[in-house]
Amino acid sequence: MNLKQKALYLAFATAVISGLSVFFNSFATKVITNSNVLTTAKNILVALILSLVILTPTIIKKLSALNLKDWRNLFLIGIIGGSIPFLLFFKGLSLTSPVNAGFIHKTLFIWVALLAVPFLKEKLSKIQWLALAILLIGNYFLVGLKSFSFSTADLLILGATLMWAVEFVIAKKILKNIDFKIVSWARMFLGAIILLGYLIITKQAGALFALNLNQWSWLAISSIFLLGYVLTWYQALQKLPATLVTSVLVIASPITTALNALFITHKYSLNQGLSSLVLIIAASLFVYAFSRINKTESATV
């Protein structure tokens, strides 16, 4: 298995984690009603774990070799990736359904594609553009035309999604020279500091110490998903085009929808089943087109 194949498996793993995460986080927002406290506490836990990961001689050496420009980019990742969008997303998630939130978040691939072509110089074939269009349509029908309405909560989630799209394009650039573990740590650690500062300024920090055992249990579950997401995502992003990994991420939507149908609504329509199948086929088509292009480029080198 070569590095790109391994990275592709990691991208699929990220999609599974994301699908589970959106579903379980919808419960966490009901248990911890202050979404700002929820996202700050969760991000602090992940930041602490990642801080232990980078405290190895090899990573510390790489960390000390970073220049001022690298640190500026990492701080930017912390702002637009690890702090503000989390506040927006979890506030929106607390006010809307996990399916709606999952749909909007999974439009990420469209925004990343629009940014990656001009700024990362990524090239997409006609088949890949077609696959992107099918992904968007399939994702929309998966939610259901009648059940979806664009509310203030959904606008918050869209804002978070747009910020994450910009973050991933920046991350793709800096991952050429910086270890994915450092970028993951910077996103969560610097982001956690900003979030904690926000709680202190808004006089909500005291709520962190008032959480009960049940709330900490949900925080632990949410943190595990976030840790897995960050580590698999950035590792995949380091080796593969941004458009590819975000397209694979759309597969998370059928997972969230299936869980929602199984445990909440107890209904799974034919439309949802067909739409899920379309999403999986479209994502597979995008991956297949990438594999063909990659093989052709390798043969000409």
C-alpha cells in the first residue's frame, strides 16, 4: 500500500468519524445547553491530548525549526479553524437537527473546490466536476425537500463551514513543510486558548467547573470523535488533493441520516436510501477519476 492509498483510507475514516460525530454531538448539545462551554471544554481536552503527542523528541525538534511565518500561519489556523467556527457550528447544532447540520457541513467540498482550483492550482477533470454536482444534489435530496428550511441556526453552520473551507486551503499549503501532528496540535491548542479567552471575557468560564459527571461523559465522547477527526483529516490532507478528501467526507451524511432514522425518527424513506446510494457512487466516481489521473501522471513521469 503506497502513501496515497493509505491517505485515501484515512479520508474514508474521517468521513465515518464525522458522520458519527455530528449525530452524537447533537445529544451533547442537549446535555450541555451552553454550546460555548461545550465546544471550549471539548477542544481543551483534545488540545491537552495532542500536546502530549507532540512532546516527543522528533516533533519537538520540528517545532523548534518553525519560523515566524510558520507560526503566523498556525495561529491563523487556530483562529479560523480551531475556535470561531466551533462556536458558530455548535450554537447552530443546538438549534437545528443533526441531519440539517450534516447536510450544510458536507457542502464543504463545494467551497473547498472553488478555493482549491485558483489558490492550490488543483485540476479537476470533467468527470470530477460531474461527481461534485451529483454529490451536492444527492446530499440535498438526502435531507428531503420538504424537511429542509434555511434558518438562523443553519446560517451559523454555513458560516462555520465557509471558515473551515478557507482553513483547509491554508492548511494544505502549510502541510507541505509542517508535520500534520503539529498542524493538528496548533489548530486545537491555539484555538482552545482563544475559546477560553472568549469564555473569560463573556463571564462564562465558571460554567466549566460546574459540569457534572454525565456532562463530562458526553464531553469525553465528543472529544474522542474530534481527536480522531483531526488526526485522520490532516494526515489525509497532507498527501491528497483538498478537493478529494472533502469529496470523500460527504459520505458522512448518509451515516448521520441512518443513525438519525434508526434512533430518533425511526423512519428511513426510499428517498433517503436512494440519495445515500447516489452520494456513495458519486464519491466513488470522484475517487476513481483521481486514481486514473494519478496513474496517467505517474506513467508519463
